[in-house]
Amino acid sequence: MINDDFIEDWDIFLAPYNQAVEEIKLKLKNIRSEYREHGKHTPIEFVTGRVKTKESILEKMETRDIAPEDLLIGVQDIAGIRIMCQFVEDIYIVAELIKDRTDMHVILIRDYIKNHKQSGYRSYHMVIEYPVHRVQGITYVIVEIQIRTLAMNFWATIDHSLNYKYSGMYPEHILTRLQRASEAAFQLDEEMSEIRSEIREATYYFENRHD
């Protein structure tokens, strides 16, 4: 394990990341609320966020052989935001909303939906630079945003657990089943997209009913 003394105070180091996650979560939730206030389908189903622990950061540095001086370049997901969407189409709508914002600067995009990983992993990743206003001034932090459908997230959650168990070296039969499950999940997303107008109407009716 890499020695952690290259960061003088981890709580101080991670504080801007925690602030960034909370601020971005609030801004995205406000977008969701604004769509609903106008009676429109919201492309954002819900938002979660987290900041990696010191132990998790050190473990990733060890696994990927990242030198302490390369921490900010090598570990781009110290702060992470996850956005869930109902439909694949919504993912790209959300991505455009983020690109158009003046308070978030997109520096990298990885589209694992159009180009999914061998395991079957699908998700849309954006790495952004976000300004955090601190007492000492503005600190720019890197935040990774993952945008997925609920089906993609279900698959990714299982994959994450298995990846941890097998350290990324899946037995052939597990990898085959993962790939099949990924295709099934994506087919579900495609089917839901085909009837999305009916689903949106039903959702709107449900959310605005009077009990």
C-alpha cells in the first residue's frame, strides 16, 4: 500500500470534493424540479454522489501504479456523481444540459453506450472541472459524472461486486453470462424507448393524481 503521508491533511484535501458533490447534486436536482414545475418529462430520474475515501484512493493508486505526483491526473473520480435516467435518449439530453452550463467545464467524455466495454458495461461518463468557492479562494476540482439508465445501473452494480471478487479476472463462464445479461438489459432499454411516450403519460398521471 502506498504511504499516505504525501497528503498533509486528508480531510482538508477532500473538503473541496465533498463541497463540489453536494453543490452539483443540488443543481441537478433543481433541473429535475424545474422540468416538473413546467409539466415536462424530466430526463433526470434521480441523482447520487460520493467522494472516495482515503483508503479507496490509495488502493486505486496502488492497483494502477499511479505515483503521488500524478494523483490528480490518474484518479479522476475522487468526486463522483451518478445520474439515473428512464430512457437512453434522456442520457444524451442530460449530457447536453451539462455541456451547456457555464459553471461546469467538460474536459473528457467516454461514451460506453455506443462503445460498450468487453464485459458489457454501458454508461456515459463525463469528466468535468468544477470551481469550488472556499474561504481561501476558488479551488478547481475534477468530478466524474456517470449517466445511466436504471437497467444499466443494475447491471453495473452486479459487475462491480463480481469485479471486486475476481479482481477483474473473470472466469470465462461468468464473463459470458455478464455479456448476455448486459445485452438483455440493453434490449429492455430499447423496448422502453419504443413506448416512452406512453410511459411518460402514465408517469405524469401518477405524479399529478389526487388521492
